[in-house]
Amino acid sequence: MLLIECPWCGERSQQEFTCGGEAHIARPAAPDALSDADWADYLFMRKNPKGRHLEQWCHTAGCRRWFNVARDTVSYEIAHVYKVGETPPGVSE
Amino acid sequence: MRKYSIFSLVRNALSYHQNWQQAWRSPDPKPQYDAIIIGGGGHGLATAYYLAKEHGISNVAVLEKGWIGGGNTGRNTTIVRSNYLWDESAHLYEKAMKLWEGLSQDLNFNVMFSQRGVMNLGHNLQDMRDIERRVNANRLNGIDSDLLTTQDVKRMVPIINAAQDARYPILGASFQPRGGVARHDAVAWGFARGADARGVDILQNCEVTGIRRQNGAVVGVETSRGFIASRKVGIVVAGHSSVLAGMAGVRLPIESHPLQALVSEPLKPVLHTVIMSNAVHGYISQSDKGDLVIGAGIDSFNGYGQRGSFSIIESTVAAIKELFPIFSRVRMNRQWGGIVDVCPDACPIIGKLPVKGLYINAGWGTGGFKATPGSGWVFAHTIAGGEPHPLNAPFSLERFTTGALIDEHGAAGVAH
């Protein structure tokens, strides 16, 4: 069970949250200009790393806000929790 | 390969069972093979077996970073069925089903395939409409599929809670009589023994660390046991698909999630079929050893740790207890997890990658075990001839670009 520190509510049990998958996937500004392959890359292709993963989580049973988490997908250890728009330390975006 | 039979059993008994032949060798890697299969699970070993048996390609190596069958093949809930909705998937899983039906004889290895039926329960009107549609689709594709009423379910499974004032009452079910369970370890070992007997080298403790390419074509793989050359490489590693594809610079639409399962203490025979429920989420069968084998939905976060959160176990056991009140005092013995490679349409990716000679068989997600022989059979065809078989042609990586997705989330039967 993960213990996740919601930036607003503090440390809560994982059951209160919903995982929203990979973070920092920017919606293309001009979808009509993209090829099918580029659109498919945006819609479907994912990093799915074995190791550090930057993800988005929602505190669905609490404040219902979205935030980001840097978590290791092997140990499940959470390295950083950061708000949307912030950059976690040690990561170049 | 010395054939297993009543005669070999008697002969070996006379020498106190000290002379049984090793089921597969542990050779050193050769410098080059005609084909390399990365991944020594059920699907990879089946691929190697059918490459040798159906295509005469036996200069093959199966590279497994751990021990064969130690990944998802050793961690699933052993259910076998082919009652999927769409034509493309129905035909693929039914190919596997037909191979299952002769597999023990073909491999000369008892995979304990028990066709005790698989029941998918419906708990509301929409469930029943979906079930009725799928049953009809199955029948149109020549796949055995029956529509059951509440009374049918209760008659076939007396211990089930068919009360109509339950929170999610059982309104009916689909039933595939030819479905059932098989012994997962036996599948890995049977295919390994069969492949080895035909000349395939099974190399365990051999982790692939890189895929070497020249001019856009694969030339071999870097491994923990040295470089091994081949112009045909098939990636079939389930949860680690993105890692291996990444070694060739390829992105996949796959996310790896934990999938958990658990078994109870052994009980006398009490459950004679396989029951699955989408709404009251869980699926259960009873092994020949007497354990209740129970499976759950995936943990919603990405995970390579082969373990998940206990809340999944709690809610799954609650669902099982709701369906089978008689199990409320049963003690659970063991729980574990695997790494399932989940695809956006809950269907696999079996075909070529944008690197010449490189093939992938991935994305089976929560439903790979039932397809094991079929998956190996079509992947062997694809690698041998360099082109997909009609059965796996719809399951290309390109479908995510063309939009020709095949949505099997309903029939997958496991919450994503």
C-alpha cells in the first residue's frame, strides 16, 4: 500500500487516490497538422519505464485535485510529489 | 527425448527413479542462431517449439533472464477459454483452444488441461445484453457458448449465492463448456522439453541487455552471457516489453501493471467449474490440489515489482465471499503478483517491428495464459516466414496508427 502525500491534504492512504498514468504528455497544439503516426504516438505510445516514472494522481476521495508524483516502478518508492506546473528536483523537462 | 509412458514409469521404478532423463539441456550459448526468442515463458517456449515442429527451424535459442516460466506463466490463475467478442480475437483464442485440446498428447507431457467449463456472470441488464451479444457472436464463429439463466447457474453451482435481493444479483451467465483450466508450470515444462528435444537451446540466466542493429536490421543481441548473433529476433517478454522494444528504439502503447492472485488452503472438491464476474469483481476455480485459485483486477499504477496493494486482495476476497458465502471461513495461503503488459484495446500486438528481422509478441495483458499455444503457433509462423499469419495480422502495431483497434475489455473479464 502506498502512502501518498497530497500537496494539499497531507499524507493519505493510496486507496483515496486514482492513478492517472504518465504525466507531462502535452496535447498537441495543432492536431489537424499531425500525421496519423504522430497522433497515434500522442494517444497511445507510453514510456512505461522500469524505474523512475513521472505520473499524475488525483485525490479522488479527498480534495479531488490532480498532482504529479515521481515514483520508482520497481520499488514503488515515491521520490517526489509536486504540483502541476512545477518541475521535480533532479529532473530536466 | 525418451517418451513418457506406463512402460517408462515401470522401467524407471525398477531403478528407483534415479535414471530419468533431464527434460531439457542447459547448453552454452552458440555464437549464432537462425532465430532467437527473447523470453522463456509459455509463449516464448511455445514459439520455439512450433518453429522447430511446424517450420523445421531448430537452430533456435530461447533466452530467459531468470528461470523458464518464472514470470507471468508461473503467476496466472490458469483459466483457458476462447469466448471473445470480435471475430479477430475469437479466431485467435479458438486456435489456441484447439491446440490445448491435443496438447498433452502432442507434447507427451500432461498439462492437466481440464475442460470443466467457464462461466461469466451477469449482474444487471446491461451485463446480460452484453453476454447475450457475445454468446451469439461466439456461436456465429463456431465457438461453443451457452446463455444461462439464474436457475441454470444455481443448478450447476449449488454453493453460489443466487439470491435476487443481493446488491448485485446474478441475472444469468455465459458458459463455454470447452473452457477450463490447465497447469501453468506443466505448459512451460512441456513446451521446453518438446523444443529441446527438437534441437532448441534453452538458455536460462541469460538476460538480454541490448539489441544490436546494422542498417536498420537486427544482427544479434547483447546478453549477460555474451553477444549472440541472429538475423531473426522475437521479443516475447510480457511485462518487460517496453524495456526490450526500447533497446531497439521502438515505443509501444503498453503499460506494465501489477496483477495479483491468491490461493486458499486445500479443500475437498467443492467448485467444479470456473466462475468469473466482472461486476462483483473476481474469478475463481478450484485446483486439483484443492486450493481455491482466485484472481483480481490490476493495480491501477504502473509496476514492475511483481506485487501490488493489499486493498486489491481485500476487495477481491470480499467479492468472492459475496458470491460464495460458504467460503467465508476459508483461510488464504499464498498471494503474489505478476507484471501484465496492458494494451489500450486489451488485445495483443503480434507482428513485425520497424526494424528488419525484429518481431514482437506482447500486450496480452491479463489474458495471455489461455492463448499460450496459439500465441506461440502464430508467432512462429510470423518469424519463420517474415510475415504475420492471417490469424495475427489484425494484431499489428500499426493498428494504433490506422485506428483499427479491437476492443476486448468486456471479454477480457479483468478490471483495467
